[in-house]
Amino acid sequence: MKKLIFLLMGTLLLTTACSSKDSEQKPVEKEEVAVDSGQNEEFSKFPEYSIVSEQIPSAEYEVSVETDSEDERVLLFENKQGKSYKGIYLKSRDILQIRDLEEDRLIYNKIFRP
């Protein structure tokens, strides 16, 4: 009998703990702005930049190189609110990844051969 009660209480606890209230939140609206192409011209020399700029929604971003080593290059796209996107090119394995930092998700992950 005690086992049944503990099992029932554990099930109820897990059920209530796993429920989320995300469905009650309103979706965040993103505003789109013109692309700032003047500042980004110096980064267009990187072979992965064209794919990264296609995958990122058009907006005004400042691009900076976070890392450019023998194995990887990381481009950081920032807007007025802060860091927004990160383009990661793993040179040794020919993999290009694009991460949305605001929503914390991977939006592109494919083999890339320049």
C-alpha cells in the first residue's frame, strides 16, 4: 500500500514539474531593419559569410571576428540589444554552424566546402 501511495505521489510530482507555462506567454515580435552593408564589406571576404548572411534575417548587425584560428573561425553578429547570432566555421571538418543566441537554438548545421 505504501509503495502505491509513493508511486502515485511521484507520478503527480513529475507531471506537475514537467508542465510548462510557455503556452501562456505571448510570442516575441521581431522587427526587421535594413542591412548595414558598409561595415560588413570587410567580412564578405570570408567564404562562409554569404551563407551566414542568407540565413540571418535582414537586420542591422555589426559583425566582429571572435576567433580566427587554424581550426575555426567565429563571426559574431550584434545588434543594439546585444549578441544575436554566431557563425561558426570549423575549418578542419568543413562544418558551418549558425546559432541564434537570443532564442538559444541552432539554425544551420551543414557541411561547407568553400
